[in-house]
Amino acid sequence: MGKLEDLEKKFKELELEPKRKKKKYKLPLQANRTLKSVKKKPQYIVTQYLGQDGKMRFKACPIVSGNIIVVNNKAHKINPEAIWRFGKQSWYIHREIDRRPVSNLDYSKVKESKNDTDSDVVLIKAVLGAIMKPKKEVKKGAIIWIVVIAVLAILGFIIFGGGGAA
């Protein structure tokens, strides 16, 4: 009966421990507001706009002539294959300096030009090797000096200290 009671105690302890919930990633407030406003306007789409000043903005942009949007007086193309999704929300990502949306459609071109990250295994290993701190080598001379000082300390304690019989 002792084992059964131990198991019951363990089950009770497990049930009493609070379960930690993982925090879900939340979109920025500007993105949520823009996504909600576009739901009411079917002729608009949400664009994550990457400006030359290094800032990212979410904008609701009207669709002009079927496949063009205008953001800050600059025309950008839209492509249904270049939509990015996060949960139920979807939007385009446009750079200020590019007419086409950011997408994974040019994967074969990137692979051919060898700018893909798939072939970076050797480079990553080299970078990680350079980042890791090299182990400090202890010089033999330092070890010899430590041993000599320890031996002298022990001899000094025996000769001058409490090494005699009482």
C-alpha cells in the first residue's frame, strides 16, 4: 500500500502545479487597426510598407485598375501569389524602392545566383568558430612557478611553523 499512496501524492502534486501558457505573438497596434479597417472596405488591401528611412508602416491602400496600388504617390504592383499571412490576416509587403511585392516567387533565381541561405552551412560554421572564445592555454612556466611556491610554503610551514612534536 505504500507505493500506491506515493503514486497518489505524486499525481496530486502534478495536478496542483500551475500550467504555464505560452504567450502568443501579437501584431503591432497599427497593424491591427489597419487590418480591421480594411475588412469594411473590400476595394482596399493592407500593405506593410518598408520605407527608405528604415521604418515599417502598415497602410490601407486602394486598388487602382485591378492590380496596382499607390502608396505615397508611388505605384506598386499586387500579385495574389505574393500575399503573406499571419493567422487569419493577410497583407502584402512592399519596399518603397521596388514595384513588385516581397515574395518567395524568385526562389529559383536566388538559388542560381547562389545568394540563397541553403548553401551557407560552411559559412555559418566558420562564423560560429570565429565567435567562440578560444581556450586560454596555461603556460608550462606558470605551472612550474606555482608548484615551486607550494613546495616552499609546505617546507616553510614544517621548518618554522607547527611541524614539531608537542
